[in-house]
Amino acid sequence: MAGDVSLTKLSDAEISVEECNVFREKVKAGLLKKLTIVELEQKAEILHEDITKHNIAQELQLLQNRIDRANEKGWRDQYPFFCFSFW
């Protein structure tokens, strides 16, 4: 069930009234299954877990970049005239 919603499909944009009406019509017509509260809660938990994992991965990458930048700056401050040679 964790693969039901891809994070790339999520958007911060607001859902329009027209989109809500289209969704309601599809549910009324039987094209979409009407979800129970339990199913909605399960989907919300899964979505929250996916978003949290995605955010943690982004934060870890950001922190690693900052660590690398700080280390590089430290090396330049400590050895300002040291040239790296790969010959």
C-alpha cells in the first residue's frame, strides 16, 4: 500500500472547487470507490510516513553538503598555500 501515492504526484497547489465537483460526480457514478474512514486513516498514515522519509532524506543530504563545505573551508583556512596535486 505504501506505493499507492508517489511523492512526485503530490503538489502544494490548492485543489479547485471544479476538481472537487468532478471527484464527487465520479464517486456518485460509481467510477471511484467511496473510501471508509479506516481506509482514509490508513492512506493518511502511509502518506505521512512517505513524506517524512522523503523530508529526512532531503535533510540528510543538505546536512552532508554543509559538512562537506565546512570541511573544505577548514582545509583552506588551515592550509592556505597547500596545492593539491594529482600527478
